[in-house]
Amino acid sequence: MTALVQPQFIERWTRPEPRLPGLIQWLTGEVWTAERFRECGNKPSEYLQSGERIVNEWESLLTAAADSYFAELTTVPSPARKISDFFRDQPEGCVLVLDGCSLRELPRLLELAHTSRRPVVECACGRSAIPSATEHFVKDRLGFGFPATGPSQLVSRREWRDLGIGYHYFREPNESQHISEESAPILLWHRFPDLRFMDSTASSAEFYDSIWDTLGLVWQRTVQALPPSRTVLVTSDHGYVFLGSGFSDRGLDGSDHPLNGKRSREFASDEPLPTESPGLHVDSGRRVAVIRGRCHNRPQAPSPSRSLFRHEGLSLMEVLTPWLVLGPVGA
């Protein structure tokens, strides 16, 4: 009997109550765990593929029979978990935003926290914006009133001085920056791993091995460069969906047509909005449409992306993100 038809699993997801809290507990407590990583022989690519197989099965079933979790993903989470909320509670805290980091990487982040002698104060789940794109996260989830813009463009914003926040933007894994211990609070934004997903080599599960390994270098240049006496939040602006062979609902093929082959699209005021469908979420108030579910979009471009790691859609692994609060070193 497969996991999909075991009575205890069916009962878990068909109760008449919010599904998202249980799904988060399942993802972080059963699927993306250090124990399962060890069961996969400590091989990141095997851990990725086997975990995605499990998640894909349940997403397909839930999308067909119990899709109310989509509505839960689009509502404002409680607690809100904006970056500004963390700084309000930790006036001298530090934040690291790992662009595109997902719940899959939580075991690696926890391992790095342990080796850095930083105790885990909270291991929870954050949310991307909708669409699950960086620019929308800057506008909706940072909490500082910035417009939708890229993190590299935030470097020159005068608002940081008014906020009293030291902002640092990292592009490459081996990049180092001088971080003053006098700056309080501090916000670091690192383009890893999302920048790597744009690489032409991001076309197999084996690519994931390099993501796992490189996180150690990124951690050294960021978290370990922060003042050891500070509390640190490690989080992400969005996750990503892995679209390897068999990990896409073929019943949703074509859902990206109104989006011109993209995973999301904003519509001008004089454009007609598409009709909502099983594979398409439409927010008429914001005039945004987003691919819904584990659906493989097919970019309409001269050289469409070969990457199997994508975001901007509405699915568990794109929207749910790590929210890891670490205490001072040795505390």
C-alpha cells in the first residue's frame, strides 16, 4: 500500500479544517529533514528527487480533491513574519535573505548553525509574496515601503540611513564584504542560490549537489561575518519548484498560455484578465495571474530556459520558505 492510500494519510488531509499548518509540519518534520537526508546516503541529488516524488504525489492528490490549501497560501500569514517585524522585536538583530532558498535546505542550514555554535531559537516557516518573485517580496514582505524592485537596486536607497539599517548585497558565493559591528541592525541579501538556477547547467537533479556544498561557503561569508553577539534571522524571498521528469501535472498543461509561457504576469488596466482555472490563480484586485500547482511552464522565447528549478508560481515549495532564528554564538 502506497503512502497515498494509507488510511492515516487520507484522514490527515481530508479533515474539515485548515490544511496548511499540517502541510508545513509534514514538509519540515517528515520530508525535508536531516534524517531523510541520511537515509539517502547523504547525497543531495537523491534527497531532492526522492523528496520531490513524495511532495508531487500529495500535491497532485490535494489539487484534485482538496485544493483549499491554495487559498491558504494566498492569505496573509499569521504571524505576518515580515523582515520589519523581526527588526521591531530585535532592534540590534541581523537578517540574511538567501535568494531562492527553500524548505529543502533547512537540514543544511541547521547543520551550519550547529557548526557555527549558534543555538536555534526558532525554526519555522515564512512566506513569499504572490507571485513568488523577488521584486514582489521586496514590496510586500520586507515591510519598509519599498516599491517592487530588485535587491541590487536597494543598495543606493537613502531609506536605509533613515531606518538605521546597514544593507549589504552579495552576488557571488565567494564574495566578501566588510560588515561593521557598529551597524545595528544589519540586513544581508545574497543572490545564492537563485542566481545559480539561471545557469544552463541547472537541468538535472545532480545540479543540486553543488547548491548543498556551496551553502557552506555562502554561510562563511555572511552569517559567520556577522557580529557573534547578535541574534540572526536566516530566511528567503521565495522557494522554487523542481520540474524534473514526472514532477509536473500534465492535466495542467497549457495553463501558462495567458501568461505568455511565464509563471506569473501582471495585466495592464486595459487588458482583459484571464479566467481562473484549475491551473491558474487570478487576483482581479491586483490584476495578477499566477500559475497554480506543480505545472511545467514553457517559456516562449528564442532560447527558453532549460532550468528545472523555477519560481513565481503558486505551489507549496515556491511559496513556503525557511524562517530560522539563531541566537548569539555560544549562547
